[in-house]
Amino acid sequence: VQLVESGGGLVQSGGSLRLSCAASGFAFSAYAMSWYRQSPGKVRELVATITSTGGNTNYADSVKGRFTISRDNAKRTVYLQMNSLKPEDTAVYYCQLPARDYWGQGTQVTVSS
């Protein structure tokens, strides 16, 4: 199993970024996927989850209305569209396969004020 995140970077407050997580080594379309984030000194936080078909999604209260999780099963990729970014969104963002507790290496998102 391999999960490879990309798309992080430095953005000003109010800006947008789209993270991608390319998956391989398992039947991607059969599994729910999640995005987590972790800031220095804080516990890792669940940001969003999407079911295998993409029909249902869930979000942390802190990102509802600003972030959107989606997936393209043909491309074996899950996305996190992040809009109206705030400095408190600064963190390393991780892609996770919940069913097997596999994680990507993370991608850094930094939001400047």
C-alpha cells in the first residue's frame, strides 16, 4: 500500500489549495478514505472522510463549509479542496486508509496572516 500526498505549500490567509493523495497497492474504489492534519504540539485531527463511492462525506466542525473532500476512483486519487484558508489551518496534512490504518508521508500547508 502506498499513499502519496501532494499539493501543499504556502498561501496567504483567505487563499485556496487543493491537496491530492495518489493511492496504490489496494482496491482503492472499495475503501473509505480520510484526511487528517497535525500542527506542532497538537494531536492529529481528523479533517474529512469520504465513503468508497464518494456518496457520503463528513467534516470536522473547524473546516465545514470551507473544505471539500472528493475522490476519483478511476485515477485512484482522493482530494481535499481547501478554501478560505486561515492561519490556524497550518499543519501537515495526511491521507489515511482507515480500514488498514495506512498513512501517507504528509504534505505541509502553511497559511500566512
